[in-house]
Amino acid sequence: NIRVQGRDVSKGNRLLAAGTRLDAAALGLLYGQGASHVMVRRKVRVALFATGDELIEPGQPLKPGQIYNSNRVMLSQMLSDFGAEVVLAPLNVADTFEATRDALASAAQRADLIVTCGGVSVGEEDHVRPAIEALGSLDLWRLAIKPGKPFTYGTIMQTPFLGLPGNPAAVFVTFALLCRPWLLKKQGAMQWLPDEIRVPAAFSVGKPAGRQNYLRARLISSGGRQVVEMYPNQSSGILFSASWGNGFAIIPPGEVVAEGELVRFLP
């Protein structure tokens, strides 16, 4: 009833590589070898706010033209899930250039990264883009993806800035594809996106799109094999598609999909 020394790990073995997240298994391994302290990276401090006079918090009655601020709580949770610390989260920012500029300037002094949602499109009350240009530099605006075309990247007083769209499903997609990798790389992680797999489609797409499409989808077992099914309503305002699904089916620009054809799936 005695285990042989070195059966688990031997002298000279590397227990964990730099960039490994300290989950339950990693912590157990370290403690099992007597390593109670290791060097870690501090959490990335993220300033988060949503723009729009129409946003209110749940618990208040909706007035004409108002919506509940789902983006704020969703982004706060996703940031926390990936090891970030939300340090500045005003309930919302008024739809004026001055309020937007002041909020961004304050955020830049307190955070490693600024994340906003809304205000980066071309509406009369979309003030984020001109505020960025007044305070720093706009390095990227608009991507050929769907949803998430109005995504913005730049710097504000030397602090990186990620501007997400306002529609909830577009927020979810751009966070997963663009913000999450930024956070993981900043933390020293070695892998920034899950590995893609190719699985048969349980749906068809008959009309090619001009942008790369990230369909909210889910991997299921059907007839003894795995297939990916698509949520029927892919509007960028349909957040239910995100909680329903477990990944994205990726359809490149100009391509169509026949049912049963292999498609790229990103868990």
C-alpha cells in the first residue's frame, strides 16, 4: 500500500508552464508538491460602461423608448469570468459628446483597458468615436463580420480601448471573438481562442453574405453523431440566441451551406 516515489511527477519535471490558469487541478498539483506560493499576474483592470439615455436598470418601470441595460451585467460577468477586475462601471453615460469624453478620460486614468458598448455607429447620438479622436487615436473602425460590424479599437490617453456595438447579440459575439483574446493575451495565456472543429450542419444557408458570419449555434448529438444546429433568428438584437447556443458556426463571406455539409464550429 505504498506508492512509488516519483510516480506522479519526478525531479526535473515542469509542473505548470507560464500562462497556465490556476484552476482547481493546477492548485492541487502545486500544493501536492509543497509549492504554496507562485508568481502570478495581477488582474487586468477594466473600465466598463454602456452609453445611451434609453438604458435603465431592472426594477424600474419602462417608459416609452427605454430598455433594460442587459449589456452592462452581461459584460461585467464575462469580464469577471476571464479574470478581469471591473474597476469603473457607471450605470450609463448620457448621449452627449461632453459626457462621453469625460467618462472616457476618467476611465483612462484608472484602468488597463476601456470597454464600452454602444455609441460607435453612425447615429446622431453616437458620440464615442469623436470622443476617442479628441482624446487619443482611433486605429480601427468597422470589421467585415456579422454581427459586430461597428467594432472600434484605439487608445485614449495611452490606455487601450475596445468599443463594442450596442445590440446585445453583437456585444456577445465581439466580446468572445475580440475582447476575450485581448484579455487572455494580456494575462500571459498561451491560447486565446478555443480550437475550431468541423462538424456537419443541421441547417442550410442559401444566400451568401458579404461579411464573415458568426451564427449563434449549438453542438448536439443526433443519430449517433455530432451536428451543429443554428438558432433560427440571427438578428443582432436577439440575445436569447447566445444563452441557447454553445458556440458559433462560422460562414466565410460569399459562401453558402447545404444541410449535412461540414462547417467550422468555434465552441
